[in-house]
Amino acid sequence: MTRLRGLTWDHSRAIDPIVRTSADYEARTGTSVEWTARTLEQFEDVPLDELADEFDILAIDHPHVGDAARAGVLVPFPPEVLESRAAAYVGPSLRSYVWEGRLLALPVDAACMVSAARTGTDLPRTWPDVVAHLTVLGPGRTLLAANPTHLWGTLLSMCEAVHSGHSPWWTDGGLDADTAVEALALLREVLALLPERSFDANPIQVLDELAGAGPAQYTPLVFGYCTYALDGRVTFSDAPVATATGSLTGGVGLAVSARSTHPHEAADFVVFATSPEIQAGPYLAAGGQPAAARAWRDPHAGGFFRGTLATMQQSFVRRRVPSFQRVAASALHDLVRGGADNARIVLRLNDLWAGAHVG
């Protein structure tokens, strides 16, 4: 019997559905998958070439595909898989794992940045209304995931929300200065109404509080987690609107390590686990947040999916160069906390972008 080693991330949304799916796969094929979990921070920040020797299957964050492709640590899926799954997933989930025409992972989980509140608390729909709502609630009852990685994601989502749509706000030259300065002004207006501890928070910590583990009752923008809506403690809705609905795509893909001793079996499992039938069946039933569009449109899937589907469909894929993301997120975090001028922040971010290996 073949035994595969898989690496996922440490949350029930990630562990429970993939373990359930693996059990179904073993019953059908005799091939087992043993899963190891890493923290959210490790999932978002640790380069894949440091992990490829140890595992056959890797749950990955799509910004890593550029560096992973250059390092040759992932096995591309055949073109026919890309063709057959072209319309299977919600929003840009599938596209986020395509690099230079090659499909390097299949989406198993879909997410984007949306609004969330303790059930019974208002969820404003526009950014001006968000500011008014934050003012009423006060910093004692609000929180934002604004550690470096998620402050960066929030800024990008705000760029998408405020830009006019007449031209791209991110080009090969970096951030459009006018759009980024406007987004930074909105970001700072929001941060001024939030507690200082937001700068250390990640989405799980924020949503734990909204679910009752702390004083926070509302967050204007956070990566959605269906698990917090299952028992009705947290309500999610589409991201706030400015000129447009802006939201950053997240989610998880399953990739095959190029150093696996069982690459064919690993790829077969990934194709199985990400199929619409499994995603809308046992994966969803086990508390997963599937990437398959069929699951998001299932009328029985739950309010989380209905409440955020429009944002998920319109969400956008950031530039997928994690080495840049790490340094840009750290610089943004330091500059915002240090009170740097918005125009200076944009210049610094674009300088970092110019020095990155863009793709």
C-alpha cells in the first residue's frame, strides 16, 4: 500500500475536510495520506523549497507559485487537467495557481477578504459607512488583522476598492501612485479608529474574538472562514464598496512536490480531492471551504457562502512573488506605524517592486 505524506495548515477548516477526503480516497484506492499541519504564518511565509523534500503533497498559498516554479519544486499538472477544470472553481481560484501557462496546483479551498461581525452586529456595505460604524463602536469593540502580511492584503484590497477602473492600478512598474495614496489615506482613517493591537493580529485571532473569545465584535475586512459561521456566532458579508468592490483572493491549493517518490499517486489524490463531486460532498460536509463553484452555489451550503459569493467572484489575484510580498509587507507595516507620508510609502513599495523578480 502506498503511503503519501501531506502538509496542510493548522486550522479545522484545513485539517478536518482533507482528513475526511483522504479516508474516502484510501477506501477507494488503498493509498493513504498522512497529514502534518503547520501554522498559518508558516503557510503564508515559508518558501516551498524548504518543504519539498519532506512531503509528497503540499497545501500552498498561491503567491508562492512564482518562486516555486523558478526553484522547480512543484510538478505541473498536464494541460488536459487545466482544460477540464477551467470552469470548475469559484472566482479566480484556478487561475491563481497558473504560472507561465503551467498549472502548479489545484484549488482545494477558496477565500477572499470580506466583512465579518459577531452575529447581531451591523455589517456596513460602503467604506464611508464602515468609518461611521467604527466611530460608533469604538476601538474596544473592533479589530483588524493588520500584522504585516494582512496589512499588505488590506491595502491591496483598498486599492481595488477605490480605483476608477479606467486603467490598472498595478502594472509592471508597480502601484499606481494616485490609487495607492488614496487607498493609504482610507487605510489610515480606518486604523485610527481601531485598537493598536490590530497590528499584531491575524485573521484567526480576529475571528476568535468575534466568535466570543474577546471583546471585538466587528472587523471591516478579513479573510473569510466558513467555520466561524457554522454555529451562527459570526456573520459574514461582501467586502465594503468604495468606487468598486475590492477584495484580495486567498484560499489554498494542493501541489505535488517534485521531490516526491510517488508523484503519480500524489497527483491522482490531488485531482480526486479537488473534484467538484468531492468538494461539494464530503469535503463541504466536514466543514471545509471548498474551491468548487458547485459547493458555493449549493443552496444548502450555508449563509457564509451566499453572503460572500459576489465578492469571491469579483476578487483579484495579487502579483505572485512571495519574496517581494514578504519585504513589501514588512516595509508597509513599519512605515505606517512610523507615521511615514503616504507618497513616501508608495515610492518605497515601488522601489522594492522594481528590485524584485517580477512575473
